[in-house]
Amino acid sequence: MDKLLDFSGQVALVTGGSRGMGREMALALAARGADVIITSRKAQACEGVAKEVQALGRQALAYGCHVGKWEEIDGLVNAAYERFGKIDILINNAGMSPLYPKLSEVSEELFDKVVGVNLKGPFRLMALVGERMAEAGGGSIINISSTASLNPSPTSEPYGAAKSGLNALTRSFAFAYGPQVRVNCIVAGPFLTDISKAWDMEAFTANAEQNLALQRGGEPDEIVGAALYLASPTSKFTTATTVRVDGGTP
């Protein structure tokens, strides 16, 4: 194995790790030697991925956590450190972007949930884990953002605003916990995960063919290369930045 992509002896925490891009990143890290904490709202779904990690010969912890609720995040972090004693890699991947008929019908509850999962939760996780990483002498934090944070995106205004905030937090935390901890952000384009099941795929395909350089949506495993780069020593001079993995979105 290339030593730059050898994560033996390291521990990774992946939120939203039970499916889609989170699952792919968790398994990619495990395949290269990392032990992995998989968390999402449904503990049972996390247990399925944990078994896949264990089948690769690595240790895994499945933990149910709503990352929009700080008391649950505190429990997650405590459980992770009790089990492994450290976290070397944190990937804030959990997100939500519910559909709504029009802006005036976005309820306060929905708005708060979107901000909670996409922004408030990552803030708390970075604060708790980043501080311990800095005290331990190193670590890598990767936030998964969206092109909705950069370009106007109809029907996802709260989501785009929350992800814009996550972009800003990426830079802030890089300076707060540097030089020991590197903090970076992957700006993801339209990936064909479970969320895409609610899309009008005919309209999406037509739009992708016209507006995306690659003329298609991304497959979940196509996020892995950027994540491994940012998690590994290969990117040791990369921090406080965003990397677009978006199929050539304008």
C-alpha cells in the first residue's frame, strides 16, 4: 500500500456514514487500515456498515446520533474516545435538504432542522474533536459542502445558506486549530445518492447534459478520491480551502 494513503493505526469518524457518500468514504478508509466510527440518526443502519468495516479486518463503532442535537453529539464524541482513545480524521458528511412547495411555506421547524444538521452540528463536532486533535498534535477535518453554497439553487435556499456557513467555518476552524489540525471542505455537486430519488430525473438529466461538463450526476464512490487526499499526508500543505467535486458545475 502507498504509505501516503496508509491509514493504519488511525481512527476516523464519519457522520451520515450509513449510506451514500458517507458509507463509501468510511469503507475506503477502512480498506486502507483505519478503524471507523459510523454515525447517523439510525443506529441499525450504522451497524450494517460497521459489519462491512469489520469484514475488512478493521474495528468499527456504530452509533446513532442526530447531529443537529448537541447533547447527542457530546455522547457520540465521548463514546468514540472511550472506545478508541482518539480521532484522527473527522468527516462532517451528514446533511439534509428537504423539498418544499414555496418559500413562504418553509416552517421555522424545517429551517431550524436544516441549519441544525448542516451547520450547527458540524460546528459542535469540530469544536469538540478539533480541540482534542490539536492537544494530541494533529488531525484532519473534512466538511462536505455543496455547490448550492456557491450558486443560487431554487428550492434549497435554507440548505445553501447553511452550507455557505459551513464553508466559512472551514476557514475559521483551520486557523483556530492550526497548525496541528488541517480543516478543509469538499464542495460536492449533484450526486446520485438516496436524496436524488426525490428528483425529477428526466429534468435533471436534461439539465446535466446542458450545464455540467461531465453531463451527468456523480456516483457516491466518486467522492472518495478527494476525501482520501484531504485525510492523508498527501495534503499536508492543504488547509482552509475548498475542493470542488462537482462534475464541472458552472
